[in-house]
Amino acid sequence: MKKPLELIRIDAAAPDRPTIVFLHEGLGSVALWRDFPAAVARRANANAVVYSRAGNGFSPVLGRSRQPSYMHDEALSVLPALLAELQIERPILIGHSDGGSIALIYAGAHPAEVRALVVLAPHVFVEDLSLRSIAAMRQTYETTDLPQRMARYHADAAATFYGWNDVWLAPEFRSWNIESSCEKIAAPLLAIQGTDDKYGTPAQLDAIAARTHGQTDCVLLARCGHAPHVDRREFVESLVADWLLVQTGSSA
């Protein structure tokens, strides 16, 4: 029997309220979200699902190398199947980094099936800054205690790290681009990025704003790196929850 994905459900609201699905970053997992999903769900009067993608957390370890299409594969195959299995209709998607990109791809492919989406430090195209920082992260992984620290959150820390790092640094990934997906998004969109993000510039938000045609709210945060929900926790938690309450038409 195939091992299931690591997943938790947070029942924070009535069954008829929306469900938020949280999509983690490249080296993320259920545990690495910490209590952010529960806090946002409670404040937004919503329920939530948090899962670790295959190759991350304590979901099944990848049996082969990731391909440059891995975020499309997740958005177009894995996520729809998971939503069907869990009987979740018109979810709210909240994604960080790679998870934000997956959310954008899914919302572009299924414009009528997403209630709203929030993307934190998403990637819509590959920047030199991203590649430099990802190459530097490889050096950090191989010369510090990062493998031991990652082992607390992943079944196979090495497979998780290189599964993400290798594909981003592959020459064929340089042309990866999802701006066309943004053009098809119909759901309200909140995009948040930090001014000190080492993995992306404000050009990512500019590209999203230029390509989307519905409601798109872009927020650039000072004193904030690649994880807005960590670096500016209180502000981001409040901003996201309040924005979602407006989109879902209900106060907590």
C-alpha cells in the first residue's frame, strides 16, 4: 500500500465555511508552518488543510530526481487529486515560495474552482538572484549543521535538499516561467513579498500585477526576507486573515 502524504486538518470553523489549503516552500513541511495555519484559519473563520508534498516532511521520499516541471506536476496532478479525495470544493490557497507558484499554476488552470489565493514570496520566473542564493544554500548545506537541523522535519533530509536544490540549479530550469498561468486567474489574489528577499526581487510582484486581470493586491514589506509569515508574523497574520474575511463575506 502506498504511504499517504503527511497531512493535518484544522477544523476551526463551521463545516460550511471555506477550507484553506496551505502549500509550503521548497524545503518546507507541515511542521515548518508551525502555528501559522491554525492562527490564520481561526481569525479568518475558515477550516484548513496542511500537507507535506512527496519528498518533504514525512510524506513518501522521492524515488527519482525532480524534473523542471515538478511544480506543474504538483499543481495539475497531485493537488487536484488530493482536493477530490478530501472532498474540498473551491478552496482558498495559501502558498509560500514554491508553494505560491503551485497555487498560481492551479488557480490559472482551474479559475472557477478557487475561492481566493494568497501567495507569499512566489516565483513566476527565474531570476539570477534566486540562483545565486540557491547555489549559496548548497554550500551552507554541505559545510554546516543544516542537514542535522533539517532531519528534525524531513524523513530524508538529503533527498529533500538535493531534490529541490538540484532542479533549481539545472540549466534547463533557467527558462521556467508561469506568467501565462497568471493571465488565467479569476480568483481574488493577495501577493506578499519582502524587500530583503534573497530569493526574489519585487519584479515577481510586478509580473503578477501586470498579468492578472481580476482583483490583485500586492504588498511589499520592509524589514522582511523570504518568509513574510515568519519575519513579519503579526502583521502578515492579521493582513491575510482580514483580507480573507473580506473575500469570503463573513466576520469571525
